[in-house]
Amino acid sequence: MGALGTITLATVETGLDEAEVARARAALIGAADRYLALRDSEGYAIPYGAGDYTWGSSGDILNRAMILAVAHDLTGEARYREAVVDATDYLLGRNVLDQSFVSGWGARPMQHPHHRFWAPSLGDYPAPPAGALSGGPNARSMADPVAQAMRGTCAPQACWADDVESYALNEVAVNWNAPLVWVAAWLDQ
């Protein structure tokens, strides 16, 4: 939540003095620069390290994309925008699994989220609407039976299954979908 407050202080007139606003902006740009360095060290050009794949990695990547987008807005530097595009491309299928983690988007979209309402593979339930984001790869918290069966058999970015029974890998949550909406709207503008 701290990043959201910093974004507000850096981008909205709040009555802070110029030095405080400059400090908030420098903090965001510094974080964005760290994410760029991480992106440049990863084979799939995403602001996420191999050891970071934990529960909700898709949301984590999008939260970092938000910081990169704000850095672009503050500086006008194209490299930050390019990193946002790369993160989005990763979520839409440019990844080791060739899998979109967003229902209804990409060549191979997620279809069987762990969700109480969208579970057609369990019976007479509706399919997920386009735009639902899976939590994504998770190599740390292998809590459910599907994930436990994968433990030790997958590289961190490949620890994912499009399985309704896998809440540790394929859960849909509002806190992951909110940054997806923010980043998609930012890219659309």
C-alpha cells in the first residue's frame, strides 16, 4: 500500500512542498530503475527474479509495471514504457509456458481458474469472463494438491497449472486484477 501513497504524493497536488514531491518522485524512479535492472537480467524481460515466483506472482509483476508506468509519466523515458509492455506481454503468453494468465486474451488463455463462480470444469458453472487474471506461477507456496504434485519438478516460472483445483497457482483475486485494469488502461491511453 505504501507505493500507492507514494504515487499519489508524486503525481497529485497535495499541498506538499516541492522537496517532498521530488523525494516521492525520486523514490518511484529509483524503484523503477531497480525493476529495469532486474528485467534486463531476465530471459523473458520481466521485472521479476527467478526466486520471486510466489503466490500471486502475476499481481506482483503488474504492481511493478504500475511503478514503471508512473516512472514513464514522470520522466518521459521510453525504457520505462517498454518495460510495462514487456510485463504485459509476459502475462499474455510471452513466457516459458506459452500461456496467457488472463482469461479470454492471448493465443492460449487461462480457462479453468480457481474461483467460486467460474468453474465450468466442475459442472454447470459459467466460464470466466475475459480479463480474469490467474495468480500465476508459484514455486514457493505449493499449498494445494495440484501444486504439491509439481513440487520439485518445475522451474519457478513453469510452476503453474490451468486447473480449477489449484488455488495456489490459478486463483483469481481482486488485488491481482486491479493492477491489470490499471496497467491495461494506462497502455490504452
